[in-house]
Amino acid sequence: IAGITQAPTSQILAAGRRMTLRCTQDMRHNAMYWYRQDLGLGLRLIHYSNTAGTTGKGEVPDGYSVSRANTDDFPLTLASAVPSQTSVYFCASSASGGGNEQFFGPGTRLTVL
Amino acid sequence: GIQVEQSPPDLILQEGANSTLRCNFSDSVNNLQWFHQNPWGQLINLFYIPSGTKQNGRLSATTVATERYSLLYISSSQTTDSGVYFCAVGILYGGSQGNLIFGKGTKLSVKP
């Protein structure tokens, strides 16, 4: 593994189903982030984690939860998916949360029907 | 909250032409990055440039933090430069510095 990996690459999901998007980084970065990208709106921050064991809410956290049990993994869970959560989801990481450069994974394209 | 505005929203160039993309932001920032999103959706880091000037091949960037803007220069454009260019700034958010606020991007099309 080199950098950030995300899984799945794409997914079609029925409304009301639970879904976990996976993100793993091998750069030993302390900080990790989840963004969503919607047409015409750019990328918006969902949740972040400055270090293992801590998480925080971003700009659009409703309907999403995260956990950070270790340094490498930062899963994003949709407890009960809704069509408005159809989007492309990007995971990112940085050495720390203090203004360091962020690096992005390849993204997960999620469609909720 | 902080506003990040990019211009122009769309740009069409002939291969070999030069261009300048602009990013204005409304408040002090501790991070500024330029990204290229290619036609396959990947976000490629171009520059980490909270201030000053950097160059990487045909691309260069300048950030004037005191005047709250950044410029991305593309020289001798190639068709592979096509895609969307994003500017993103880092702010203090919820007690954590560095969470990025993205502009809406400049969509660049380079014609052969």
C-alpha cells in the first residue's frame, strides 16, 4: 500500500441501508479527514480526527459517524442512507492537524436510491 | 465563515497557451493548497503554498497572504492539463487547525 486507499471504489445502496466506507493510510499521519464532493459545491468536510482516539465534526456531519481506533484507519459510517447522501467521498490525511499539507485518496462514488 | 472564490469558473485554451488562475479568500489562513482533479476524479496535489512562490515544471504558484489571494500559473498548456483546479485554504475549525475549505474550482479544457 502506498498513500491512502479507499474501499469500495463505487457502491449503489438502497435507502435505509447501513454502509461503511473504508479508508486506510500508510504514511503514519496523525490527522485524517472525510470530505464529500457534490456537483457545483466543491468539497466539504464531514468529520475529522487529529489523532487516534479523537474525532470532530466538520461542516456537514449529519447522518454520518466516524471512529479512529488506530492511526491507519478512519471508517465513515452511514447508519441509514438517504438519497441526499449520493456523492463522491474522499478521505484525506496530513502529518498533523496544524495546517500541514493534506493528501487525498482516490474516492468512493456512492449512489443511494 | 471564510469565503474562497476562484476565477474564472471555466477556461478554454489552445494547446501551448499560458493561463493564470486566481483564488481569493476572505480571512487569514494557515494553509493553502492547489489541486488538480483529473477527468478520472483523482485529486492531485500541485502546491502547498500558504505564502511565497513555488515552481514545479510548467506550473508555478504565488500566494500573497497579506492581500488574501493566490495565483496558479500554467505555461505551455497541454491536453493532459485539462480538468478542474481547486484552491483550498486551511482554517481554525472546532479547535483544529488545518481543515480545508475548498473553492468551487476552475474547469480547464485544453484543445489540441
